[in-house]
Amino acid sequence: MACFAKIHGDVCTKHNFIRVVPMKAALLSILLAGLVVLSCNKPEPVVEAKDFAMGTVITQKIYGANSKAAAAEAISKIRELEKILSFYLADSDISLLNNSAGRGKVRLHPETFFLLTKSSEYAHLSGGEFNIMVGPLVKRWKVTAESPDVPSPAEIKSLLTLIDYRDLHLYKDDCSARLARKGQMVDLGGIAKGYAGDEVIKIYGKHGIKSAIVDIGGNICVLGLNTDGTPWNVGIQDPRRKRGIYIGSVSLSDKAVSTSGAYERFFPAGGKKYHHIIDPRTGYPSESDLLSVTIIADSSLDTDALSTTIFILGLDKGIKLIKKIKGTEAVLIKNDGAIYATEGLQKNFNCSAEVIYR
């Protein structure tokens, strides 16, 4: 697939460059993205772990003889990823790249390079609606800060001049990248947690785990079947009601689920709510016709990137994009409360309300 970024060279592996830097984690709600897994049975042996990394809560429930070792390796991997992918840690790959904008190339960990490449592919696929170059806007809006404020139109206009996907250059031969102009920034917040989920599932498989679930700040991955031999039931939060009330659930095995929505991370100002999902074309929080988007696919990286992208695109364009991607399904809730779902979910989406399948 063609990429938005300019990519040079043809060699880059995940094993030829390792760097360790400090890590700091922050706490967010585990139901931030509107998902919870519903399960009843709990056979032994089982390990349930709760940790903090990548700025959010990580929960694991793992069944099997090696579950303790698998849980420990999984959280260790997530913390390693935070060290290189964080937008906020001063010594992360992303911070080093952003601080070098307009000056020259920065050599990156192969996993950072991989995610920059995948992000460029999604930018191309979405027509620029998924755009990791929104870093300057994310930094200015600071939606989750203690005292956020609305930028002036002049500020937005100035920052938009920096949001150009063509200014990210990737060099495969040495896993390096550069940003063309001073002040430009990349932010992998819309894809990094999804990638972490995929890596955790690989770790579970290495330890022989057949049944498990991991939730990385609302990016959920389920492995195998529940302990009673039935699929896992993943509940989807009703975005119009208090946390813990669901519009329905999806029965799944060996899948990933992510939700993006405007209903939890926002701040009020001037009688209006400003949420955290920034439209890279306008510089303002997205004003699509959707209240929440849940994506189901084989890869957590894909569900993470697509949930944000579809939210910005809106219902009609979003469904058109989903239909182009094999094996991807979605539940979309409009601002008026209407529930839409893709046709592939007709057998395993359980919802008491009316659902429009498209």
C-alpha cells in the first residue's frame, strides 16, 4: 500500500536497534473507551492483573499453567513500548523526533519505525483523516489538562500549517525518520495502544495460553474462547448514559475491539463541549454525526486506528471505508441515538434496541 510519508530504503527489522529510557505512567479510567468484557466463569488456574502504563489502566485475565509468567512479560512489554512511543516522555523516540523537527534524521527503534509506517498507510487509506502529524494541535488543545482552554482562531490557523503528512520522511535502511519543518510533531496516541494489544496476544501464545483477555485503556483483545467453551461477550457502553450501562454486547473469539467517542474526555467552555478527537483538517474537535464508534477486527492496531478515523469521517463515509477492509466490523451510534452496525455482525451483536444494518 502506498504511504503518505516519503519512505526511503528497504531494510529495517524489529531486532537491530534497542534503547532503554525512563518511563512514567498516568492513570485513566479503564472504561475510557466505553468497553467492558462480560464473563461469569473463572476456572483455575487463573491470573488477574491490574497495572498502569501508557497513560492508562491495563487489566489482564489469563487462564493456563503459565498465566503468571505471561502476565508479567506482557506488562513488561507494554512498559517498554511506552518508553519509545510516548508523546510526553522526554527521552522517547517520538519526543526525540519531534524535538529534531526541521533539523535532520533521527534513528528510531524498529517498532517506532513500524508504527510510523503503518500510520502513514492509514493516512493514505483515510484520505488524511487519520493523521499522526496532529501533535501541535494535541499539545495546544490539552483537553485532559487541569485547566484547558479553547485556542483562538488565529492559533488554529497557524498550527494547521504544520499538519502536513508529506513532511514525514521515513528511511528504511537505518530505521530513521525526519520531520521537514520546525514545530512539527507526530503523536501515536491513536494507534500505539492497539499495537501493544497485538504484542500482548503474541506473548500469550508464546506461553501456550489458550484463553485470555487484555484491556489496554479500552482497547480489548480476547484470545480463544471463554472457559465454558463459548465466545467472550464484549459489552459496548451506551454513550448517552452513565458508565456501566450498555447498549448491547458482541460475542467474539480471537478478536480485538476498540471504541472511540466524544462522551468522556472533554471540557466545557462557552456553553459547548470540546472533546479530545481532533479533526486534522479543521484543527478543532471533530463535529461528525457520530457519538461513538466501536470497531471489531483481527488486529488491535487496526481497531485502534480505525475507531478514531471512522469517528471523524462520520456514518456514511465511515461505513464505506469499513467495507473496503476485509474482516472488519463496526457498531456506530449517531448523535441522535440511532444504532448502526455492519452486516457481518447480525449473528453476534446482541442489542435490545433497534439496529440498522448496513
